Amino acid sequence: MTALWLVTGGCGFIGSHLCDALLADGQRVRVLDDLSTGRRDNLASGASLLTGDVGDPELLEEAMEGVAGCFHLAAIASVERGVREWRETHRVNLSSFIAVLDAARAAGGVPVVYASSAAVYGSNANLPLAESVATQPLSAYGADKLGCELHARVASVVHGVPTLGLRFFNVYGARQDPASPYSGVISIFADRLLRREPISIFGDGLQSRDFIHVSSVVAALRAAMGAASIAAPVFNVCSGHATTVLDLAATLSDACGVKPEIRHLPPRAGEVRHSLGDPRASQKELRLPSPLPLPTGLRDVVEWMRAGRPLLVSG
């Protein structure tokens, strides 16, 4: 059945892929984005766009009108910017989310599926990280994402708004801008390799991450909308496989057909050494398919970059 869906941050990396998938399935899409980090040319063909602040109550009232559900992806995802602009990132990442929940309540209990983050776990030795382990965020971004989960529970239990949160691990894929200082390591490495430039690795390169392709994230978001409830569940979105930065550089170099020149920089203070998620709960409850293998996903990124699109925004 065709329905209208609201996607906040729909001109961004993950949001634009979600919009593409919804429209390809015959759904209708309304995007709310202030275009501060999202790009207008990422707007999916056929989607309508409301341009403005996701925390604006009047704009949210308009955005929620007639929608079957809201996918909330708008955020300032930079940990570093959270250090410099603590209050403003808090306003966007948590206060504006409360405004979204309140607008969903006022619209009659519109279901809300929202992006949380593995940053809620902080530096936690209980690997792989299941949803039941202690949350101990080390950044303002992680603290705000944990706050989102708590307020989503309030929205569900107190106000009857069905919600579901997804703790994204290291998401990668096409449209992740390597010219931005906040991009994921994969888009930055691929850009450097294709330019035949050295890649920089902080520390020894043995720190590891759980990389998940954006297509798997989109599948999780869509499945989550059908599972949103007043129980306010929260699930990991991850591959369940750890990859060191050195191994990532080697695999990506193979995809690019380039021998890497690696420069080691001093370790970054406070960086989480290892991050690995446990995907079993989300795979069971949301019936998610197996994630795209990393080499396959990396080839997708390289093919997109070779088309030249990200190079349009360097500088």
C-alpha cells in the first residue's frame, strides 16, 4: 500500500539512500532538511522538500501532516564539532528530537524510527557489544544519542508514540563526502588512494571498527518502521565483524588497484580502541538479511568515486 513518509535529514548520506529505496517501492516521500550538511542534489527524484530547522515546531507540524511514519535522521554527527559547539549540537541532536517526538504526538501518534549510535557504548570492553551492555558515552554526541533513546521511551510510554531506535555502527557507502572533515574513514581513504595521495593513520592502525554498508542500514530502517512500538525498542545495526584500520586500507587499496603509501600520525587522545557490535537481536527481531561483505561494499564506494561526483565538492 502506498503511503507518505517523512524523512528528516533526507538530503544527507543515509537519508538520501532511504528516500531512493522508498520511492523505488512506490511510496511517497517528504524530506525535511536544512541543507547545512545535506545536499540538494542528493534529494531523491520524486520527493518533496521542506527546507528549514528540524527543531521548528511550526515546520514540524506541516511536515507531519498526513504521514504514515517519520524516519528521523537529521543530526550533527561530528564528535569534534560537539566539542567546539556543545550547546548548538545538543540543541540539534537532542532538543530537536524532542520537538520531532512532540510533533508526532500532536499528529496522533505517528510512529518514529530514529538514528541512535554506537557512540552510546563509549569505550566498553564487553565485545561484541550487545544492546544489554552498559552505556557509557565519552562524547557529547554519544550522550545526546543516549538521551534520544531515553526521551523516545518517554514519548512511547507516556504519550503513546510508537518508536524504535537503531544504534548505527560505522556506516559507509556512496554519497559519503570525503571533502568533509567529518566523513568516515572509508570515503577519506578511497579519495586519497584514487588521487594517488598518501593516507594517514592515527597510531599503529590496529584499532578496529565494525563497518556496515548503507544498504544494510536502509534495510534496517525500513524493517524498523514495522516494529516500532510503545515498548520503545533499541537495536544495533552492525555487521558483527571487526576490521582493523590497516586491514581496511589494504582491502580498499585492492578495490582501487593502488598500492597505498601509509603515513602514521600520533594516536588521537580519547579514541575508542575497538568497537564491535552484536547483530543477533536486530537480525532476529527485524529479520534482517546478512550484511553486504566489506570487499563488495568497498567496490561500490570506489565505483561511485570514480564517477567523479565527490570531487565536485572538494576545497
